[in-house]
Amino acid sequence: MEISKIKLEDVDLFCYTKGPGMAQPLSVGALVIRTLSQLYKKPLIGVNHCVGHIEMGRVVTKADNPTILYVSGGNTQVIAYSEGKYRIFGETIDNAIGNCLDKVARLLNISNDPAPGYNIEQMAKKGKRFIEIPYIVKGMDVSFSGIVSFLEDIIKKKKNKNINKDLLENLTHEDICFSLQETIFAMLIEITERAMAHTGSKEVLLVGGVACNERLQEMMKIMAEERGGRVCAMDERYCIDNGAMIAYAGLLEFMSKGNKGISLEESTYTQRFRTDEVDVLWRK
């Protein structure tokens, strides 16, 4: 508001994240937005967090009808639009990829400043040795929990019949980060390519905090170009969670409903709000 030089009285619509997410922050957002809506007598709209990422990605990159890879601390999904909804083609069956990176970062005592995933990315650039770690793709879904357990055994040098002792010799943290990234990103690219083949799409849109990773963008670009397509990637301002994406997605929904908001009774929040539950009326 300082940058735009406007006041709250000038705002036409209040938008908030309805879900998914953690209950406490979601409840605060819903409480504040209801209060503002009542104080300034303006309509409000609840937005699906993932749809916010997708629509911000589409407007910034000018992607028309892309296959979407949504990768963040709490979510991992391959998505495409069909018949009024964003359909989930594949997803994680346990941990999200960002959560996987965070857990490995803690095991390696990697700093949270500025972010664990970013620091893993920088260390991976210095890795010189690739070790084979579990590659878990089940149909169109992926799994990361077993990878974390496997690396925990390596890092803590626990006995594991599946780990060759020769692997542990002269193995650096940089090598572990390099091997981790190459493996989990390859898993994501496999299921994304399969979704592209199914939909006939030539564009891949990367959204979510993990989509900032340059190596993921590079690997995805190789795959897309081999299929005659392109990668639509954003910088970290819009890859990571941001208010602009919620405002923009909320505006699209508001306009698609004939410039009508939701009632106070409807201004709820939910920890489990799946991407494919939203009626994407603005794309019909």
C-alpha cells in the first residue's frame, strides 16, 4: 500500500488464503480478512493456495495451457486444466519435496539462512560424486520418505544392509546434496513428462518455492525441449509464497462470479483444500 500510495478505503476486494496449510496461520488470515471486510464494507474471496500459484505463474510467464509442476515445502503435484478444474495427475504419497529437502538439511546441519533448500542447491553445485539412492516413482506418484530414511542411515553411519560400505568412503556433504537433487528432480521430471504426453501439452509451468531451484529448471528445460516444448519459470519473487498471487487469483474468481464475494458464513478456512476442488470458472 505504501508503494501503490493507496489507503485501505481504496481497496475494492479483500482476498485471503482459505487453504491448504497449517490451521493457526490460516485462522489468523480468515479472522483479519473478515474484520477488514466488515470495517470497510467491501466483499471478500477465499483462495486456494495452489490455484494462486498457478494463476500467478500463468500471467507472469504468459503460459496458455501448461502442464504444471507445483513443488513446495508442503505440496508436490503435477497438474493440468481440464473441464473447469485443475486436475491432479500425480502427487507425493507422503512427504512434499520441500519437506524432504528440509529434513536432509537438518540431518546435515545445514543453515536455514536464507533457506535450507537454497543452501542444499549451492552445496550440490560443488558435489563431484553421484551415489545411487532410492528412486521411488509409483505410477504417476512419487515418494520421498524412504529417501530421507536412507540418507539418515548414511549420514549417521547406521547399519543398513542396503548400503554398500564403499559408498561411505570419502563421501562429502556436497556429494550427498548433489545425489539427492539429481535423483528427486529426475523423479519429478519423469511424471511431468508422462502428464505432458497424456495432455499433449508443450509447456511446463514451474511454481512453488522449490521451483526457484536452477538445477530443476535446467533439467526440466532439457526434457521439454526434447519434446519440442518450453519451460515457463519465474524468479523467486513469485515462485515463493506471496500476497500478489492470492490477490490475483481472488480477483479472477470474483469477476467470474459476476463481481460477487462470499458471505461471512462462507469465509472459512481448511487445512485440506485440494487443488481439484476449485471450480475454475474464469477459464471456461
